[in-house]
Amino acid sequence: RAYPLFAMLFGFGLVTMINRRIASGERAYLESVTGGSADQAAPELRAWAREQATVDARRLVRRRGWWMVLFGAVHGVFFYGDIIGTYGLMAVIFAGWLARKHRKRAIAACLVVLLWVVMSTYAQGQQQGQYAEQVTGGGALPWMLHNHLVWVFITLIVLTSSMAIPAMFIGARLADTDLLSHPERHRRLLVAVAVGGLGLGALGGLHSGLAFAGWTDLLLTDLMVSEWAGLLGACGWLALLALYAGGPRPDGELHGLRRLASAVGRRSMTAYLSQTILFGLIFAVIPWTLGRGIEVGQAAAAAIAVGVWLVTVVICLILEQRGDPGPFETLLRTAVARSARRRRIPAPPPMPWQSESAAA
């Protein structure tokens, strides 16, 4: 349920960034041509400025996506279950669709993914892990190369055979509404989505949960139903979180769990990668230093996981208190900005007074 929810938030964030970039870029282009009187620009000039701003937004998202793929590739060497690379590929592939609001194409892509999930489930069953081992040669390769090849395989599988793409497009569509920015205006709808989504999500995952608990046999259809139910459950969780967050505060301040969620959410990449660093210290660096391995039971493993998560939360809260962004967010933003390249901008359409002068 977590992966589709994060994909929704990723799509929401991308389109929010696109909308802001287009709005500011359009005005900047208009002011550069009109000398500051952007509000009085002709419709043709506005269309030209919006097109240039849209192209800039698309290039920004695509450039950001490529850097995320690189971040994911490096992270995948140490944790081949990395999800940053998948999100980066989605940004690269669908940057143009998101910037130009190609919603019909998005719906078609979602339907293709849904059908592909059905076909791939029946074709592959639960053999993906075995396929990954066959592709990478099992344990015959050095661990860094092995992890990287498994990361490539898993990234492509998640991209093509999960609900990541539909979830991203759902989040992208939500960014063009006020359902999340002003949830107080849509309480009934959000309550219905929360109850229905969480209920159907739990129901869809019930049989597979019982199977993993050893109470029944796992059916081939369980994998497919679980994917679909995960998307519904993610919608339910997002609606519930929006209801809890409420609308904008008069003072603009956040308190309690809302402040915590905001601090972590604005530094999600730092929180995510910090967990890998901390787990690496606990299970790799410390055992190597001591010269012996560490074996923990389920309870101890759960305690370590919760402890690592709490440490990342504290890190994000400290950064929030200081007014600093996350270090990995800063690194990504700097890389995206410095890799920007100038492009040839077509000439704007002639202004009315220019046309009259030319005719005279």
C-alpha cells in the first residue's frame, strides 16, 4: 500500500512543480517582450509565452528525472530494492504528458498497465525473484555488480508490472484540483474515498495475507488482486491523511503530527537514503569492525527498524527547526540546476503596434 501512495505523492509533487514553473515562466516571458506590461499582452503572445514556459517545465522535469535515475543507480548498489530510479524513469518518460496535461493518453497508459499486470501475473506467477537470480548469475558475481544488476531488473519490473504509473497519474490529476490543498471543501467525498478505498484495499489483500500467514494456499490471482487493491488502499490512505491535515491554517503554522509529517515529507529523499546509511552501519560496518556478524530475531529486527525510522524523523525535525532543506534534496536541486542547458527560443509573434508599423 505504501508504494502506490508514494507514487501518488510523487505525481502530485511533479505537477505542482510544473504548474508553478509554467505560471512564473509565462509571466517572465511576457514581461521580457512587453517591457513589464504582461497583463495587457495579446492572446497570441500569451500563447507563445505559455508554450515556452511549458517546454521549460518539461525539460526541468526530464532533467530532474535523469538525475533521480543516477541517484537510484548509486543507491541500488547498496540496496537493490531502491525506488528512486523507478520514479526517475517515470519523470523522464512522462514529462511531456504531465506538462501538457495529456489526460487521455494518461488514462490509456493506465489501462495498458492494468491489462499488463493481469497478463504478467498469469505468465510469471511468483518467478520474478528466480528470474532475477538467473539474469544476475545468482551469487557468482561480485556483490556490487550483483546488486546493481538486480536493481536494474527490479526497477524495470516495478515500472511495467506494478501500479506505480497509474498511481503517479492519479496524483498528477489531483494536483490540478483542490482536493488536497483544500480538503475542508470536500469532506464528504474524502470520507467516502477513505472508507471505500481502505475497505476494498483490506478486502483485496485479505486472501494473500492469510496465505502468507500459512492459513490457506496462495492463488495466482492473489498477486493481481493485491496490486489493484493496493492502489485502492493508497487512495484511501491519501484521503484519510488529507482529512487529518485539514485546510490551510490562518497563521500558516503546523503543529504536532502535521509538523512532523511536513518535515519528513519535504525531506523524503534524505529520510529514505538515511535509512540505508543507518542500516548499512548497523549490519555491515559495525560487524566488519568487530570481526563477526550480527544475528537478530524478528523482535530485535523490528526494534532496529523502528529505531532507524525514529532517527530519520529526528534528523528531519532538526533540519526543519534550523530552516535547512535535506542534504540529498539540496544535492539533487543543485545537480538539476547546474545541468541546465540553454535552448533556442523561437521569436515571439509580432505585437499589434509592430504589425501596424510593418504595414505602413
